[in-house]
Amino acid sequence: MRPTSGTALINGFDIIKEPDKVRKSIGIVFQDPSSDDDLTAYENMEFHAMIYDIPVERANILELLRLVELDDKADSFVKTFSGGMKRRLELTRGLLHHPKVLFLDEPTLGLDTQTRRKIWDYIREIANEKEMTIILTTHYMEEADSICDRIAIIDEGKIKAVGSPKEMKNNLNDYKFIIKLIKNYDYLVFEKELERSIKRRELGVDITDVNITQNNAGNGVSANEVVLEIDLRINNESKNSDALLIDALISVKDALKEFKNFEITTIDLHKPTLDDVFIHNTGKTLRDERAPPDRRLRMVASKMTSGVRIR
């Protein structure tokens, strides 16, 4: 596809003027499985080398398979592999021609938690050992936070924010205290008086919301348990947010001391996550890809055989 405007360089090569050099500089692992199930792991790698016109020795292929712990499965048919094993094979296949840039399209989609984390380890090791740039797309914020040095949040085709995971979370600066306590007098009176007491104190941070709820009894929860949630925001220019949070918590506890007959059971601090950053920048939760319009489905079906049924 030709760009509508502008220029782009990959590994120093112009995508329009030097497309072949660009292709040789990049590797890709597709979102959907693309290995041949009726070939062995080694044969899949060998076939890929033929496509790229790369002379490779068996030892080179086995070395790459060893990187993702598949060297002992080199002569096994891919149709016997688990989903995680197939993803690992496709990772090594993308490395076969020694690219400078590797694109991974949702590399851990549909994998269980243990396998996903193992794939993350492989990606880190590959990036360090092969000294390459890896660009991946993912809907897992935890994945982006764990393995990416730089993140771009893209919504409806537009980049909403760019930065390191730490920068993005620090820039949000929205925190929450969650305090659970047991009280022994009227809940409604307690709610109004406690909220008034907290809001009139100087906490050193901005209080954006105070929410007090009473838990339903059962499953080990006391009938008198109250959950106090305090939303806080710290000035972006502050360099010591932890100290401000500690001071704010002390002030909240001082406010609680004005009341008798209660006991604090737990205190939790919720710091900004990449999920919070995503929702802050997009204004909505993660979405599934849009399905094609009905008209498009009818047009496709009309070109196919009469036996097609649209459900």
C-alpha cells in the first residue's frame, strides 16, 4: 500500500524507494496461526528459508528452536503441537532471516496465563540477544506493561498517547485509598459525618471523590463492615508522590479518630494501572473488532455458491 502522504524509514530504508530492503529488514508473526500442520517444525523453518531465499544449515535452525525450547520437537509434526508451541515455532520462524525489526500481532492471544508469561520471557530474551526492535500489538495491558519499553495507545486509528509504561501511569496520578472498617453505630450518621470530616482536612493532595458503602453480611463479612473509598489526585509536578500519599493516609486516620467504636480491618492503595491509562485516554473499555456490515456479508455471499447460509 502506498502512503497518502509523508515518508517512512525502516532500518534506514525508504519504504517506497527501497521496498525489498525494507522487507529483508523485517520479520512478522501473524495473529492467526500460519504454520503448516502437515510439516514438522524443522520443515516449516526450512520452507520459510526457501521463501526468503536464505541458505541455512540444520544447525542454525536447531539453534533458533533451542531458543524457545523446541529443539527436541524439530522432527515432530506441527499438528501434534499445543497452541503455545505453535506460537513459539512462529516466533523462531520470524527470526530466521535475522530481521532488525520484528512485528508481533497479538502474539499471546488465546493462550493460558502460564504460556503467555513464557512467551513474554522469550520475547525479552530475543530482543536482548538478537539486538532487534520488537513492535507488538496487544489488548492485554499487563502484557504491554511487562515487556514494552515504549507504548502507544491507539483508538479508532488514532494515537492517543505515547510514552513508557512508568511515564503513562505517573502522568495519570489518580490514586485510591480503600479502607475497610467495622463500626458499631448508625451507618447513615456515620457516612455523613465521616465524609464531612475527611473533606474538610488538608491532605496535601486533591480529593476527587469520597464513597462510603456498607457491605452485605455473609461469606465471612460482618454486618457492620463499612468500605471507605477515597479518590485522590496528585499534582503532576510532584516528585515524591509516595510521601504525599503517606501524609494523606495519616490525615485520613486522624479523621477517623474523631469517631469511637470502630476498628480498621484493612487499608489498600490502588495506584494507576495501564488499564486506567487506556480508559482515561479513550473514554471507553476495550472493544471487540467491528463485525462487517450486513450489506457486506450479503455482497460476499452473492458471489459464492448457492449452498451458502448466513446465520
